[in-house]
Amino acid sequence: MDELIEVVFKGERKEIYTNPQQFPFKIADYVIVEADKGEDLGIVNQLGAILSMKKKNTTPKAILRKPDPTDINKICVNRQKEKAAFGVCKQKIEKYALSMKLVDVEYQFDGNKITFYFTAERRVDFRELVKDLASVYKVRIELRQIGVRDEARRMGGYGVCGRRLCCTTFIKEFEPITTQCAKEQNLPLNPQKLSGICGRLMCCLMYEREFYLSAMERFPEVESLITTEKGRGMVDKVDVFRNVVYVKYPSDEYDVLTLQEVNEIIKKHPLIKPERKNDDKISEEIIEEIDN
């Protein structure tokens, strides 16, 4: 079986290729690979047997050769051409009054194809735009509609954590994320704090979800009513790391109880669970605000 090598292209586009000629590659090496009716140039992103688990069912294309200095220089020329093509395409989008936002332009290494990436709220009829661009560049033109999360992946950047965006580093497929993930982790339902730079709910809300779901099973539900020696209070918040529960009384006084103390109290006085009639409505409003 031929060695598998993952190659990354502009905009964090990644593909797995075979290395039939057994070229000795290491991570960050440039490679020339097979592309649609031509050649493309990328950078080695990953090596090793683990790639056999990531490989798609389709037969991967092959690595053709190592690039020479002329090939590397051509990539720099293509990047300049992409900037010019971006401006041309924006003008033509305005010309045809299309409701779309141009995100990025990518030249195939050999220049046989130019891909224009855009976002739009709905389906766009761009047939006339494609014909116009093809008449200008005389090569194959592809317009590809992407989502706002894909836009963030292509453009790159840094999250509030100070690290590179997860979508540009290791996330392969975007999972559905809802405000329920934030509620399960007792996070404030604040769209500004829950949204990533793409304007959608942050992908990292999913990372610790299983831990919180498991940990919260041991704690009383927030806003439950609990009867202690000081009277009836409300579970205001819980700390799954310190194993404590914060109880707030009508007088605004607080009590910090250990999980063990809470369990002993519940044996004597069962909890009164909160009503959740408006939860769905609140979540829908927050999701709508984030989506807009």
C-alpha cells in the first residue's frame, strides 16, 4: 500500500494523497499533487499510518513531484493574481446586483482553474457572473458557496482564548451547536460571549459537554428550592470542580454547602424543582439573535 500524506492548501483546505514514488517528505515540505485536469501545490500537513483512518472511501490522488524554486515563485505570482481577481469579481457582483459576499479567491497552481468562494443568505443565480469571469480569464471558473463557519476557517484568526481558531487547526467537520450546550455548563446566555468570530456559537462549547453532563447529574438543578437550617433557599449556582453548591436566601444571604451536606439535606427535605415553561422561548430568542 502506498504511503498516505495529508496536504494543506490555501484556506486550510486539506486532502489526502498517495506517495507512489516514495519521495522522502517531512511536515511543512511543499509538494506538487494531482488536481482537476492539472496540478496543484500544497504543504505537507501530516504523515503516518493514522491517515488511513481519515481517508475517504474514494481513491486518493497522487503526489507528482517535489517543487523546484520556479514552482515556489509561481505560487507567489498566483497570490498576486488572486488579489487582482478578487477586485474584478467584486466589481462584477455589483454589476449584476447579486446578494452575495465574496470571501476568497484561489488559483489552482497551474492556472487551469480559479475558485471564487462566497457566502450568501440564500441560493444565488450566478450563471451570468460565471460566463463574464470566464470571458475575462479564459480558464475554468468555479463559484463555491460556503457557510460563515467555513468563511472563518478560510480567513483564519484567533479566538478569545488567544489560540488559533479550532476550525483552522484540527476541526474537520462542523457539529450542530445550540444554546443547550451553554446551559448545561451554567454559562450566561449572552450572545456576545457565546459567539465566535464567525458570529455563530463557539465550537468549543462542545468540548467539555460530556464532562458537565456527567458531573451535573450529582448536583441539584439550578433554581431548585432547598430547605436548610436557615430556611428555604434557592440553588443559585454549583461548582463542579470544588464540589460545592451556592444557596441564596430571600434576604440575599448566601450559603456555600458541600455536595455531601446538600445530599444529607435532600434526604430530610426533598428539593422543589424549578418550572421551565419559558426555556424554549428564551433559547429561541438567543439563537435568533446569534443567527442575525
